[in-house]
Amino acid sequence: MINHSNTKIKIKILISLIFSIALFISCGGGGGGGGSSSSTADTPNTPDTPNTPNSPVTPTFSITTIDSTGDVGWSSSLALGSIHISYYDNTNGYLKYAYHNGTSWSTEIVDNSSDVGDYSSIAVEPDGTVHISYYDWAGELRYATGTAGAFTTETVDSSADMGMYSSIAVQSDGTVHICYYDADTGNLRYARGISGAFTTEIIDDSADLNGYSSIAVESDGTVHISYYDWDNGNLKYATGTSGAFTTETVDTSGDVGDYSSIAVESDGTVHISYYDYIDVNSGHLKYATGTPGAFTTETVDASANVGDYSSIAVESDGTVHISYHDIENDTLKYATGTSGSFNSITVDESATVGEYSSIAVESDGTVHISYYDYIDPSNGHLKYAVK
């Protein structure tokens, strides 16, 4: 098993071990961003709005193990247009890719150049071109693009210890957007461009922003990023375009905002799922929605200790879908609904499952989730659920 060493990450790992003793990990998976930013003063969040109690939802998910060769499935990320999943092989230190052609699954190694592939994120163009951002444990943000069997890879940012907690989005014209963490300075950074021609900048340098970030891009190129303020325990949000970002604080009610995921509707409405850490034995899944400067927040699931490794997707009618990990029971959970009215179920409770979840939803409402199945310290599987 690969053994990673990073001073900032050791603190994060210790907390993760407290959350989930059964999983012996030596690193986590996510992103952050870079350059010079234009920002407004942080705005206070509105108080949590009450949510209706969870009610039963028929658990109709079909579950498949995609890859069981060693300890694989860390940092999974899923995208549609067929089904595409990027993930990290922790046994060998490889970036891997799984693809479903409509009949069967195939897997391949995308990058085995060193210890690469953690904190992966995937996006796919309408023509099927795949884009993956990921971390090289030598301290670089890396990028792969292509199609099954024909990927090229490159380094996007190697200026310090760059690339953890990466998240990627791509426009219809092929422009790639990546947010990621600068572990050397604690900044949130951002890269924009196409293969061989990326520019980078700092979006937020106000604190140590050591935690998961997530990016979404509108058709006009407007970028939206959710991220965690480690120093202050807040959920933050940035929006804008290259060279002209503004930032704000969305939620300050406790230690909130890690494991965030963002989605944006065509009308600009923003949706964010994230974790509310209460103490070592309890935590909640939270949700924020609104527009810049006007967010509301609520608790979606307050059952024991739930909500890390969240991932969010939104249908065109505004229906929200969230996958997340139940830390207390080590299960994969799923919530769906709209603000003030969410229902949640357990999707997979077969073993120690649910970390590194990623969700996507088709136009007909079909839900797809990739996630990690911990077996033992040397073995883990990439799993997939659909309904």
C-alpha cells in the first residue's frame, strides 16, 4: 500500500481516523484553487430552516462491484454520457478509469507514472471526450484527457504542493475549469484552459482552506465553487470568471463546510451539500441553496453521524439528489427532495461502504452513484449503485 507523508494532511487524516476507525487510510481525496482574486466581504449566513422528518423511500438500487483488484476505489468521481468513473488505485499509486459501454464494464490504468490519481475528479463532453483532474503525490496538479484506451496526461501546476482536493468541470466548447488546494500556502486555486495551455490563479487566500472543494460552470462560463475554511470552520463560496472572482461565507453555524459538493441550475440557482461536524460521535448532512449573497441553509439528515463524502446533483425541475456516507454505521446513504422536504434511505449496508461517493442523474431521473467499499487495510473495491 502506498504510504503518503504531508504535514497538513496528517492532521486531516487523524480526524478522519477518529470518524471511521475501521478504515486505515493514510490520505484523503478532494481539491482547492490559485492566482490573484477580487473578492467582496464575507456575508453572514441565514439561520438554518427546519426540514421535515425523513420518511421511507423504496430502496430500489441495483449494486455492482466494478473493480476489486487490490485496494481500489478511493477518490471516485462519476460522470454521464455513458457512465464514466475515475478513481485511485491505492495499492499501486495509479489513476484508473472505468467505462460502461451500455453492455459491460471495462477498466484501465490512465496514469502510472509515479504515485498519482488521488483526489480525482471527472467531467465528460457531449462528444464523449473525458477530462480528469488528479493529484501527483510529488506535489503536482495533473490532468488527463481522451477516450477509453487513448488518454494523454500532463502537469497543470507544479509550483509548490499543488492539486489536492481537485474538482473539474468542462464547458461545451471544451474549456476546462479546475479548482484545487495549495498545501504550501493554504490557498484555494483555480486553473482554466485546454490541454497544453492552462493558466492558474488564486481565488481565496484569506485562511487555510484545507478541505474538499467542488466546481460547477454555467454555459456562459460563470464559475461556481464551494469550499471549506479550515481555520474558521465555515462553508465558503466563490463565483465569477478568471481574474474576477468574489467570495462569501455561506454557513458559520459551527464547524461546517467540509466534504462539500456543488451543482447549479440553468437559471443560476446554486445547490451545495456539505458536512456539519458536531463532535467525534456526531455530525449532520447539510444543504444550502440560493444565489450569491442570498443563501439559506438546512439540515437534511441529523441521524447520528452522517454527511461526509457528500455529492450532489440536480434535475432540471429542481429535484435535488445527494449521496453521502453514514460514519456511525459505515453505509452509503442517499437523500432526495427539495428545500424543506428531503427523504433519505440507506443504499448499501453490505460492509464498510460509502466513502468517496459521487452522484449523477439522467434527464429521466435515473440515479448513478460510485463509491468505495473498504475490505481490509490492503483491499478495497470500487462499487456502483443505480436506480
